[in-house]
Amino acid sequence: MSSIPAISVVDVHKSFGPLAVLKGVSFDVPRGAVVSMIGASGSGKSTLLRCINHLETPSAGEIYIDGEPMHFRVAGDGRRLPRPIAEINRLRRDLGMVFQQFNLWPHMTVLGNVVEAPRRVRGLKRGEAAELALECLRRVHLLDKAEEYPARLSGGQQQRVAIARALAMQPKAMLFDEATSSLDPELTDEVLAVMRDLARDGTTMIVVTHEMRFAREVSDRVLFLHNGLIEEEGPPEEVFGAPRSERCRQFLSKYLQ
Amino acid sequence: MSGALAEALNPALFWEYREILLKGLAFNFYVFACAAAAALALGLGAALLRVNRWRPVRWAGTLHVEIFRNAPDYVMVVWVHFVLPLLLGLAIGQRLEFPPFLSAVIALGLVYSGYFAETFRAGIQSIPFGQIEAGRACGMPERLILWRIILPQVVRRMLPEAVNQFVSLFKATTIVSLIAVPDLMYQVSMVTQQEMRPLPLYTGAALTYFAIIFLASSLVRAGAERWRQKVYA
């Protein structure tokens, strides 16, 4: 059982009309591992991440969450049937997603944002959900802001609330979509610190990022995407230390000067 | 001239008939409340059609909005009361008649659902899409996203516009006397026929409507503003 990867991406393609964004991407994320995806804008990193939790539907290929296919199910007679949206929603609960733009719900307090999904989606009782939410807020060091509205928080604090909101679903893996890209440098660090803590605690994570130092330090594996394909992959010391592909070398040279 | 003004502003006659006039006013409120509920429900439905991903569904929503928003209140009230029962009666092969109150509620509910639909639609489309995706990413079904994330914000955003529409709707309830709903205007015209003193009666009715609308909309606006500030400060 433990040999089944937490997330398995198998030959995923995605096109928007005539534009092929992903052209056959495959990789596994073992349980407890941190996989970083780097690459230039438009290389398909975010699209790939969004395919994993079905915010985008792959044009071909399949994603497995703990061995369970995300987009189809196998009927009794062995035929593959597309999953109804209710089942996809059930699988999505296992994937916490953190967005570049935080996407908090502004009409709810911080606690309200974190409590919402455990309470309404997982059906926890009010007290249980609040307890869980407070524990998640403690992990992102925002217990004292529980009763504030998001508009009163800094960008870094908002992003940490978004992380707590995703954690509150007790997901099997966390997906970070450029979580620090819209933050000022001084606010980036507080978010990266929280992500570092999560990685240390053994959280399975896929991180799309432009923070090369963070990727190098935290990841077990790094994928470099180029033109919708994995151009290079390996442990961080290899990808950052001795990249084999010329494109990867060029890309990194811009960041590591 | 000043005699006429004094007569117009003399509240004695209005006061004398207060009981029957108040009953009439109650009908304005009944019609208003029922038509507002119908308009909100139909308006929300039409707005959801208007933002649906399938084009034919969107067209159906647009059709609803354009038909009812462009129908004058008066024409609609008369049409629903006199023509709609005939059409429905033909369809089911039976003579059909609507009570005036029902006709008034249907007609005004339909007309104002067109306005509310547009207000709802603008509100729904003003919610950043990322917030909806965040809900989906948490495994929330669309229905839950609508009720917990979209609508609470839409209601806050549309309140100032909705207050204006509620005011218009309340004003529009005065035309239901045309199909003999016994509202304030209907009672005033009845009393006028009896007393032959239109000046104080119609002036009294005008002042009553003004006072109610002014008070209610001021209160709602103040309350709505405080509510909005609490969250978006």
C-alpha cells in the first residue's frame, strides 16, 4: 500500500483550443515528498497543477490520487466512465490548494474561511470544526487574527490564512500555485517559512514556484518544465547543481546570478 | 388659491376615514411583499440562467429579462389580469379568472424580476472567479459555493441598487387599484366619490406614500451601509 504514490500523473495532455499547453507529462509524488515545478511563464506549470485537482480537465492522460483515478472510474464490466462531479469533489478534498491570489472569501472572518469547508463539506460539528481550524491557524502563526476579516490582513497573512484553509481539510497533499508570486519580498519569507514547516512535518507537497533557493532547499525532487514537457527532473542538487539540458541551464542562470 | 391649498392640506377628512384607508394601505404592503418575494426568486433564477455556461440557457435568461423589464407596469397588470387567464383557459379548455390580488402579484413580480435579475447578474459576475475556484478546490459543490460564497457577497453589493428597485416596486403597487385591488389609492377614490373632496384625500395619500418610502429607504440604506463597512473596512 505504501508503495502507491500519493499523486501519480500519467501522460497528461492539455490543450486550450489549438494551443497545446501540456504535451504528455508523467511523474510520481511519493507520500511525504516535496516536488517543485520550475520553468518559465507559459511552460505549463500552473496548468499542470490545476489539472491535478481538476480545476482544468486534462485533454488526455490521467491523475491518480492514492491510486484512485481522478477523472474516471472503472465500471463493473471494466469500462472507464467519466466521474460525476460529486465524486471529483470528494477526491478534491484530499488535495489542498493554495493560489497565487490567495482567493480568500472576504465576507467571512479568518476563522470563518478556515472553518467553512470542514464544516460544510466534511460535515464536522461546529465545535470540532472550530477546534480544527484554530489548530490550523496556530500552525500558520495567525491564532490572534481569527476574528479579523481578510481585508485587514497583509498579503503574507492572507496567504497564510489560505494555507490554513487548505490544511483544515486534512488533505493527503498540498498544491501550491506560485504562492508567493504576488507578495512583496519581505512578506514572501513568512509564507515560505510556513511552507518549510509543512515540508519538515512530512506533508506531501507539489510546489510551483519561482523561489529557486526555496525549491533547492526544501524539495526532494525538482521538475523543470519547458513547452509543456518535463525537460529535466531530478534531485535538487542535480537540477540546480549540474543541469543536463541547455534550456534548464539558461533558465537557472537568470535566477541564480 | 390659498383656500384650495388649505383644503388640500387639511388632514381632517383623511383622519376620519383612517380605518378604511389604513386597510387599503395594508393591501399595498401585501402586494409589495408578495411581489417582492416573487421578483427576488424569479430574478435570481433568471440571473443564474444568464450566467450559465450553455448559450441557449443564457438566451432563455436574456429573453426573460428583456420581456419583463421592457413591459410597462400598467400594461403588464392589465395583461395578466385580463389576457393571461384567457390564454391559460384556452390551453386547459376551462374558463379561468384570476383574483385581482393574484394578478397584481404576478404582474409586478414578473416586471420587477427583470430588474432584479440584472442586479443579481451584475453582482454574481463581480465576484472574483478565484473565490469560486477556491471553493471548488475545497471540494465544495456548486450549490454550496452559490449559497455560501457568491450570494452573501452579492446581497451586500446589490443592496443600494435593490433599495431603489424596492422603492419603485412599492410605488408601482399604487396602480393595482386599476384592477380593483382594494389598496390605498382604490379606497381614496371610493371615498372621494362619496365625499366629493379629492384635494385632501389625494394629497393625504401622496404624503402618506412619501413618508413611508422616505422613512423605509433611509433606514435600509443606513443599515446596509453599516453592514458593508463592517466587512470591507
